Amino acid sequence: MTALEQWLMRATRCLSQESRTKVRSEILDHYGASRDEAIGSGATLQEAEATALRALGEPAEANRLYRQSLLTSSEARLLREGNWEVRAICSRPVLRWLVLALPVAVFLAGIIALFCRSNNLAAELLLVSFCFSVLLHGPFLPIYTPLRSRIYRGFKWAALSAIFLMAAWSSGWSGSWLSLGCLWTVGWIEWRRISIRRKLPISRWPRQLHF
């Protein structure tokens, strides 16, 4: 393995395949131009290659900068898994109608509880129906612009916070760690999505990045 190949391997560590290909193409062009310039200045081929390699800088620092601006392998995997989940729900009529009907069923149960004067139960069921509606109906809503995405995500985090507070209120703070752990997982995924949104132009956002 040449010194350039070793540099590329270290500089593209943890990047997605598409990012690796892009970096490799850019680095090879830059390396070739620097090597040719050194040869034109009278250096030998070996000296020119060493000079061109030094001009690339430290591979660890290059890798850090690349991971800040290009998709990593974990982010690409998150996109693939999210796209599969959306397609799995939207392409199966039974599953799609089940997801759409669940919040409605809980809402109707809350209305029935309200007429039966079970006010506390009715309030909980209505809140749960709102949370389910926000969390489950995202793939079916016309969310395809940055503004609509921000509005929907605001409602989504409000729903998640409401679920956590309701769990803490009903079971006590000692029993809320499970809900907090679930929220932490969702928060980690959303943090990864924020990173992906920053790296990709809006025109390349897949459907799932909008909600």
C-alpha cells in the first residue's frame, strides 16, 4: 500500500461510501497537481510525491473536517433505515390505516370517557391521542419545506415532552427513567438528523428528514 493510499484510508475513516468516493477524487486531483508542480520545479518523482503528500496535511485533521461537512457511514445508515421504515408503512394499506386509525380511536375513547364524567381519564386519553397523532401521522402529512418541517418538529418535541411529563406524573419521578431513556434515544436520532440536514442541500433531503 502506497503512502497516498494510507493517507486516504485514514482521512476517509467513518465516512459513507459516497463521501469516500468524493474525497478520493478531490484528493487525487490535488495530489496530482501538487506533484506535477514540484516536478516542474526540478524535483525528482520521489521528492515530488513526498512534497505533494505533505501538502495534503495531517490525515486525522482532514478526517475531522470531512466528518463535519460530509455524510458519515452511521448517518448514511440512519437515512437508509429511515427510508425503509417510511416505505414499509406507506406501502402497506393495512399497516397504513392502522397507524392512521390508532390516534382517532384513542380520541374517541377520550370523548366517551368525557361523557361518562371520567374527566381525568378523558384528559389523559385526549392528550395521548394528540401525541400519537403528531408522532404517527408525520409520513402522511404534506411536509416538504423547511418551514413546515420546523413547525412539525416543534409539535413533535412538544408531544414527546408531554408523554414524559405524563409518565412522570402518573408513576412518579422514580418510574420516569424508562421514559427518559426512550426520549434520549429519540433525541440522539434527531441530533443525527440535524447533522444530516446541515450537510445536505434541501433538494437532496429524503422524505424522512422533513419530519
